[in-house]
Amino acid sequence: MSAVGTTTRARLLRSAQALIEEDGYGAASVVAISQRAGVAAGTMYRHFASKEELFVELFRSVCDREVHAGQAAAAALPGSATAVERTTTVVSTFAERALRNPRLAWALIAEPVDPLVDAERLAYRRRYSELVAHAIGQAIEAGEIPDQDATLTAAALVGGCGEALVGPLSPVAGARPPVAEMLEALQTFVRRAVGAQ
């Protein structure tokens, strides 16, 4: 693909993300995405087979950034940090970033989407669960928490935390609890769920 083609493709992806952040998937029509990117509507189909394919690529890109942010936050903790602290950091980093960009997070977590994007949503949950399961496994090995099925506990944590965010992230949520209060509650939930003292 030429540099111009790569640039146009990136502009289309940025335009779609901006529209989703403003008003959700419904607002990100082919015409709206193309207009915002400064290209003709037909141009999008030279770069993506369908609107759904564009959304899948965008979703994958955003989700990869979120997984990397969780890894980076855990890695940035001091060497003296416990594995449980690393686990709670991964989960609370996800929650904090979601609460800072609620419209996009709503689209990633709960907004009704087409089946291709929904399949990518499930793949993202698996990747995020694997990250959390790794941290839980380290906590088990360090003797910080009881022996347990790290994969199952991680899936339950990711699902539970996602569900806890649905209400506050909803576009019709109204008043939201303070972010610091929600993060503290989620960290407490994670510690109790994994059996930390």
C-alpha cells in the first residue's frame, strides 16, 4: 500500500474513532466517516471491504492499546509491589481509562454492534483475561492468595468489572460516582475476589 493509501486509511480510522467517541457507533456512518476524513464515501471501500471491517480494525487497535496500558501500569510499579497489587493495577487501569473516555468505552464494552465487531469484543475480553490470569498466577505462586483456577477467576473479574462500569459509562447514566471512589471499590472487589488478605 502506498504512503498516500496508508495515510488515507489512518484518517478513516481516526475519523471513525472520533465519531464513536462523540455519539457512538450509530453516528459513524460511511458518509460521516468519509466526510470527516475529507474523502469521498466510495474511497472507504478501497481501504476496507465494509464498514464492519473498518470497525473491527479500529476496535482491535483501541483494545490493543488498552491491554498495553494495563501491562505498562503493572510494569511501572516498584519492584517491591506484590502480585496482588499488580493484579489490582491492571484492572483499575482499565477502569480509569474507561471512565476518562466513557463514550468510547461504552462502545467497546456494551453498545450493540454488528456480529463481526462483537466477535472482536469477545477476543479482547479473552486477551484482557489472559493478562489478569497471568497476574493472578504470579500471586498464587508467591503465596499471596489461595490456590485457584486463575483463568476462571480472571474471566470473572474482567466480566464483573466490565459489568460494574456499564451503568456509569452509559450515555443515559446521568450522575456518575466519583472516579476515585469507583476505582477504590473495584480494587477492593478484586482483592476480595482473589482471596487476598
